Amino acid sequence: MMSLPRLNTILATCLITTLVLWIVIPFAMALMWSMVDPGTSWSYPDILPPALSFERWRIMWETSSLKTAMFNSYSLAPVAGMIAIILGAPTAYAFGRLTFPGKGIAQILMLTPIVLPGFVTAVFFASILVSLGFHSRYFAILLGHVVLFMPYAVRILSVSFSQVNNEVVNAARDLGASPFGVFRAAYWPAIKPGLFAAYLIVFILSIEEFALAFVIGSPTFTTVPTILYSYLGYDFIRPNAAVVAIVLVVPNVLLLIVLERLMQSANPANVSGKG
Amino acid sequence: MPNGLRIILLLTPGLGLVMTLMIWVLYRAFAQSFGLYNFNGDDLLTLSHWQGMFQNRRYWNALEWSGYIAVVSATLAVAVAYPLVIWLRRPFKGSFLLSALIKAPYFVPGLVAAFLLINVISYHGFVNEFLIWIGVWDQPVRMQNDKNGYAIIGLQVWKQLPLAFLLLSGAVAAIPDNVLHAAQDLGAGTWDRFRKVVLPMTVTAMQASLILIFIGAAGDFTFQAVAGPTRENSLATLMVTYQGASYSDWNGAAVIGVTLMVLSLLGSIVFAALVQIVAKLMERV
Amino acid sequence: MPDLDIRNVEMRFGGFCALSDVSLSVSSGKFITLLGPSGCGKTTLLNIIAGFLHPTQGSVLINGKGVTSLRPENRDTAMCFQSYALFPHLNVHDNVAFGPRQKRVARAETQSRVSTLLSQMGLDLHSTKLPNALSGGQQQRVALARALAVEPGLVLFDEPLSNLDAKLRDQVRSEIRSLQRELGFTAVYVTHDQAEALAMSDEVFLLNGGRIVQSGKPRDIYFKPKTRFVADFIGAANLHSGPINSGAMTTPFGPLSVDSPNLSMSTVCWRPESAALGGPLSGVVSSAAFQGSYLDVFLTKDGETIRLQISGDQHLEVGQTVSFGVPRDRVVIIEDTDTGQANA
């Protein structure tokens, strides 16, 4: 009979190989599709594209609305992140450091945007905007993103606030620090990683968000996800979609790696693996 | 400053803003489904939009389809995640890499995931070319937009598995080794330890995973629009169709939206109850 | 009731040797303690007896039958865990009934065992509560009841009192001991608290660095330590080194009588409370702390310090010179090495 650790190793190796292929093959295919030379097509008997070039990237950059979409996405996300943490921080402070009646319920209510189906929120938010005669798509989507993703920011920040050491706060006061001095000595070091993590998660989610951007933005205000959808839905242009998919996914994966690091330092319990 | 006022002031910009908008949106959906805020005519409190939808085959098909996709996706994702979590409870060589790979899809946006899958299963995609190359198939098989929605379910499971994995592994990691040792010491073998200790102690996480995945899959638009069968609609795609330029029937869309929320709520209740019952039965057996 | 036999057990974790060549035997109905500092291997040994760990060498016999490869669930042992390890999803009653149900004890029998134990532990009123609604002391009792409900021949205690406060600790300690006498199970008790070990045990096994350094009755371990480690670990000890000539060792404090012929270099040890005022030795009081029942005195001379514990009604001033004596039979010669080979 095969020994258990050996069986484990074999199973793990098989699964790891499958999962790596499962990720590598689709991305490799997307990369190849994005680099298919527009002059020579890639069709059935060829396993690999006959000719590779960056021609498609150049055409997309110069002629499509990708540039505008990227500008829109990347001007929404940083502002949404900023506003979400500014508006969310007081709530996070209350959740993390204060006790009050109804706190449990308040914390659950904070999750409503996550639980409600995204397209329901998007459509009826749009309906409200129609009634109000509100026409700035940028600000509408911005407000939507702030509200939709604030729960994530509040969650991270309230953990950070709860980790501020009371004794350090008292010590700072005891030594005569001003309110700002107390903040800098006791609060800032504890919440700094959490603030960055909260900002980043809102940023990443805002870049990826599709429902609101699609329902409220289309057809005039494009973001990277809506332009990707336009190449996947109405008329399927695979090489273009491949370019946009890579533009969408690569920066976010890099940011997520940063986020992962930050989350570990934001929550020391994660690092020690104790719990 | 009195404490109550201070807390209200603290909560206003965050929770206050979120609740205002969410309640407004919810109210708007309910009100429009009953004929208020009618953009194409007079506001009139009426059941006619509901009645109209109830006579519409597309509505029932979409409800059935979304329910089917959501039930199958949630069940499958948890059924796959649970054994993986148990297996990876104790670290071994490669287990860290393995759990990182399982969590990876969480980082891929839904639209990109759908596009990637299409590339792999399309007529000239990797699977077809590979299977023809090794000689299993003589010609490409059409797998894209299959009529049973396997592509959507596959995408849902792929995308949502990390969520179930994270929630469940958190719960399993929270079971102290000593408690399992105590059970073993009192005569519980592997299977008994699972059904009498591990299962009851992970019920909440399992309910949470099932509910979140069910809600996510029931409200799906992207996967349905990109990889779903062309003849079917999910509730979300149907709702957007009604609201969109060609119909501009906001009240009809509201009926579908409210239906989707009711489906999410009912699905959550049913799944939570089922898990509870199964866990209790397993404990008794 | 079974007896326990451990033969030449060795436990390695990779390159680290947690236990080497440990042998001990316990006759049935006895209460023994595995005592030692943290990292000495005592918990590892307990886990080997319970079956959670498998020794790399050696064997474990319960009642003369080898159980080394038997799984924990099939051994006649029950463990009382340091963190209690109660099932958080089961109420007190179901926690205690877990073992009997698992061992397919008849329903009525299970019921009567559970209610007897719960009333013995004073937990009757709490039987429907969940563990996290109980105090630490109550949880500890539930853990004990749960272990005893399977009527094990061998009960293993893993520092069960270390999470309780001092007063409760004394109370539960005597409860455990009287239960053990009443029910007659064999007990293996792991602790790092020497007072606990001395108070409870029929026999103490002192471990250090993965070996048994000394074993014996509490009294012998205390008054006749064999090594410097044992002398230091159990209680306070005064140590002197030097040659012994005609039954006495010359110390800075004066000649100390030793019950031994001439020896070139050796180390001797005596307990602070063995000293009495008046005698051939003397030193200067550097501190004297009143502890109620006794006076804790530190004496110095020529840069060396010793400790005396004399009756609390004495009064000494710092700086005062005090003469004292130590009875010859309370001074023991010890090995001044800590290789742990003393048990040979």
C-alpha cells in the first residue's frame, strides 16, 4: 500500500500542475491573441499564431476609445478610494473602538451594498438619477463606487482602529500630548497600513467594476471593463478583447500583490498564523 | 458632547450615506415595480406590471434559469472547496502554493475570466485543438454558449471557489487541535471527528459561503451575457434588456429586480436551513 | 486498573531529540507526575502515552499489552487538556456524554454516569449551558468529568490547573486527588509547578532535556536531589563546592558538617529551612523578608550568598552577624553536572 505522505505529494503535484496550466494556458492564449498580426489570421489548423506583432496594440491605442476608457477608469478609482476612506473612517472608528447599542446591527447593515445584486443597485440608482435629472456620469459612477466599496474599506479600517493600543493612547495623554500628538503617536502607526490597504482595495474594485459603469455610463462614458464588454458582447472582436483584458488585469494583479502585503502588516494576527 | 450624538455624527458620513443610498435604491425598485415613478406615463399604484410579467414566458424562464445556475454553482463550489479545505488543514510540502493557486481566480475580474474561458473552449480554442491534436476528436466540437449553461457554472465555480475556500478554511483553522485530539481521545475515529466536531463547527461558514455564492450567481449578468446560451436570459440580463434603450420599461425591469432580490432571500433561507438540517442529521447517524 | 510501562522511548522531530531513552513504569492506581521546565519533553511523553504521537523508538505498554501502534481512539486513556478543549458547540451534558456515546455505552448507563459526574463536580445546574458560558474553574471540571465519563483505566493530565487562579488551583488540585483515590484510576500528571508535583504525587519523574533526571517519592526528590539541576528546580537550595576533610566542608560561612568520608572535590546542597539559628556557621544579613510563617533571610560572606528560612517569630536586622547550623543529615552530596545521567 502506498504511504499517506507519498499519496499526498502525488495528489498535490497533480493538482498544482493542473491549476498552473489552468491559469497559464488561458493567459498565454490571451497574450497570443493580442499579438496576432492583423495582416495574417490565426485559424483552425495552426496551434500557434503564424505571425506575432504589437501592431494590434498600436492600432488599439491610436484608434479605439481604449485611451479614453483608461483615462476614465484611472481618474475614477483614485478619487473613489480617497473619498471612501475619508467618509468611512469615522464609521470604522466607531466600529473598531466604541461600544454602543445596535453596533452589531450597524455592522451588518454596512454590508448591504455587498449583498444586493450589483445590477439591481445599478439600474435603480440610474432610475433615481433620471428622476433627479442628474447628468454627470463621472460623478454618478464615482458616488456609486464610493458607496459600493465603502464596506470593504470600513471593514479593514475598523480592524486597524481596534488594534490601536489603549495604553499607548493613555500614555501619550498622560505625557501631555495634544490631540494631534496623541493621533500621531498612538493612532497613526497602528492604522497606517490599514489606510493604504483600504485605499487600494477600493481602487482595485473600482477599476474592475462593471455593472454601474455599464448601466450608467454606456454608451458615452466608457471604462476599461465596459470597453472589454463591448468587444465580448455585441460584436466579438477577439484580438481587441485580448488587448483590453490584459490592460485590465495586469495592473490590478500587481496592486493586489501589494495589497496582500499590506493586509498582512495591517493585521498582525495573520502573520503569526495564530488563531 | 453626549455619547449618542457623537456616535450618530461618526456614523453619518459612512454608514449614513451607504444606508441612505441603499434604502433609496431598494425603495425605488419596489415603488417602480408597483407602477410609481413611471417614466412612460402617469404614476399609478398598480399590480399591472407584476401581472404583465407573470404572463411573460421570458420572465419565468429567466427566473428558472437564474435559480438553476445559482443552486448548482453554490452547491458545486462548496462541495469542491470543503474537501480541499480539510485536506489542506495541515500544512505539507506544496500546500501553501496550492492554496495560493486556489485563491488566484479571486483576483481575476469576471469579464476577463469569461473571455479567458471562451478562448479555451471556443471552436478554434485550446481544448478543441489539443484534443484533435492527440486524436481524441476528429473535428472541433462546439462548446461555446452551451445550452445547459455548463460554461457559466464552470465560471461561477472557478470564480467563487476562493470565497468558499477562504470562509471555510477560516472556520476549520479556528478549530483548535486540542478539541480534535479530545474527540479522538474519547474514541472518535476520523469519520466521527468529521461529523461530530468539524462539521458542526463549520456550519456557519458553510451557510455563509452558500448564501454569498448563491446571491452572486443568481444576480449574474456578465457570465450569462458572454458565455451563456444565447437563447436563455438570466434575471439580470432580462432586467437590463427591459430597462435598456429598446424597451425603456423601467417598471418591468423593477418587477424583475424585485424578483431577483426575493429569489436571493429565499435561496439564502433555504440553503441555511438545509445545511443546518444536514449537519444535525449527520451528527445523529 | 491498568499499569503503565514505558520502555526506552525516543522521540525525534527532524534533528531535534525531544525524548531519549525514557523508561518508566507505574503500577495501577498510582498517581505519578512528570515534572520539568518547559521544553523538557514532558508533554511529548504524555502525547505518546495518549497516542497522539508515535515514538521513533521504544514501546508503550498498558496493562502489559503493547499499544505503541494503537490509535488514540482505541486506547484505554482519557486526557484532561491544559486548554480544556471542550467542544464549543455542545452543552455541558453533551460534552460529558461524548465519550460514552462514542464507546457505545448503553443509553441508561451513559445517562447515569453523566448525572453522577455532574453532581460530583457541582455542575448539575449548568448541564444545558454551552462551555463559553462557564467560568474557567467550571470548564476545568467539565473537562475532568468528560475524561472520567469513559471510565478510563489511565487518566492523563496536561497541566490542567495552569489556567486557574491560585486559590481555585489548590481546591481543584485536592478534588482531583480525592477523585483519583475514590475511583482508583491510574493517573499521569504533567506539570511544571514543583509544589503541585510534591503535593499530589505518589511518585515524581523529573525531566530535563528529554531525559528523566531523577525519580522517586516527593520527599526523596526534595531532600535528596542527585544533581544541581534537581536541587535548583525543586525549591530553593544552597550549594557549596570544595573538598571534604574529616566529615566537613570549608565554606566562607564556616565548616559545614557532611555525612561522608574524605572526598577531593564535591558539591553539597541543603535546603534553606534546614538551617537553625546558633551553630558553627555565620554570615551577615543582607536582607530579611517577613513572610508570615517564616522569615526569608539572605546571608553574605566573602561575596557568596546563601538563603535561610527560619521561624517567622524571629527578628533579624540587615547588617547583623548571625550564627547558624545545618544538621548533618540534611546536607547531601550531589553531582555537579547536568548531563541527566543521575537516574542510572
